[in-house]
Amino acid sequence: MTTSLGGAIRDQLADATDRLAGAGVPSPAVDAEWLLAHVLGMRRSELWQALDRRLSEPERAAYATAIGRRAGREPLQQIVGWEEFCGLRLRVSRDVLVPRPETEVLAEWALELLAPAGPQPLVIDIGTGSGCLACAIAAGHPEARVLALDISLDAARVAHRNVQDLALGERVQVIVADLLATIASGVADLIVANPPYVPSGLMPRLPPEVRAHEPRLAVDGGPDGMAVIPLIVNAALDRLRPGGVLALETFGDAQVGQATTWLRAAGFVDVAAREDLAGVVRMMAARRPR
């Protein structure tokens, strides 16, 4: 950044926006504002009431560091340390996938699917990452119990902190596990998963925020993007109670078609799909016969 020492907020924002734009950041002005609000401990809207305020030297240095990280295409959420998901503030780090708005559709559908379940339904979240789905479901259903599973110890630690921060520890348990290997038969009312589903060949074409800063384990789904999905499908039926539901996120139409074939072959019924916020058919659900 080229701002003078202790420059006013308006000048800092202008210079930061120029630097981020030059680095190819998609929303440079918005990100510059979020990062300055983070450094100053303010709401983003409060910046506009203090445009003439001059930054102290420590504040200017901290902001320069934050802008440098974002110019290097580190995700905004990793720099500020959180992302909002279904109205919940969740910690994020480079050990977990940043929660996406489209996954909120899966969380909302999961809560709909739980409505007919009995008291204290058991939900299993495969590949929990930050714990966004597990926490959103527990927060949205006051009686639901959730097992949040992840093969990564580092991811599980992030999820556990989010569970504790949101005071959900009595109903959400975070477990380090490979898919459903630790789960007994016939116990779950609902299984949800946002598995890695990007084909390996597409990884180099993803934005640098994803390919360089988010865990490849949570993104790369193998040659066709579907290495994990059939493993989930084949293991889920046995772990669900009769009438229980598997709900998952996919990459789009081609994967939905293939996953539909696998679900029916495994013995699921009532296979359904939903669009994400961009109108892409991405979410799937299917039921174990009663």
C-alpha cells in the first residue's frame, strides 16, 4: 500500500481498493472495507461515519498486512477468521472449506426433512469441516442430536470450537472418522454430506482462493469428481433407520444423474433434487424404505 503513515480512512480505503483490483480480487472495494472494519474492530457500516479518522501506526501496519494477504488471494474469510452461515458466525481457517451460501440450501432442506422425524432425531454430518451444517441443523432443530464427522483432525478442531462457541456442545459431538466407519447400523434419521466433488482436472482452473488456500481434501473429488459420493451412498443406507434420509450436495446436473442411478441401485427410494441459489440442480435427497 502507498498510503502515508496514519492516513485517513477514506485514503486507506482508496489505496487498498486499487491494490486489490490490481491483484484481480473480484470485489476489491467491499473486501477493503471488510478488512479495515476487522482491523479497527468496527462494523463495516461504521467506516462511513469515520472517513476522516486517521489510523494509528499499529492500525495502518495491521491493515497493510491484511491487504497484502488478500492481494495474495488468501480468502477474505480466512483473514478475518469467520464466515456467516444460516445466521451463525463460524470460525474458519485454512484447515476447512469456507462455508458457501449454496450450502445453506442443503441445511434448510435438511431441517425440512427432519420435520417428520420423532423426538430427538439423530443427524450425521459427513465431512463436517467447519461444522457449518451440523451447527445450522442443531440451531434450527432444538431437539436434534448431531454427530459431526471429519477425517481431518485439524478440521475437527475447528468444528469443535464452533460447536462450543455456539453453545451446542450438549447436542453436537465432533468425531474424527473416515466417512461412516464408526457409525452403527440403523441409528440415523438423517445423514447429510457436502463431499469433495470437483473433478481433479478442473482444480487448476479454480480461483486461487480455492486451489491455493482451501484444503484440497475438501474440494478434489477425483478424476470425475465422484470418488467419494458412491462410498457415502453405499454406506448410508445401512446406517439410516427405516424411513431415514440421505441428503447431499453435488457439482451439478451430470453428477446428479449419476448419483440418482447409484442411490436407486443401493436401494433408496423417493430420490429428489433441488436447485441452489444460482438455479443449478445440485442438492439431492433420498429415503431408506420403511
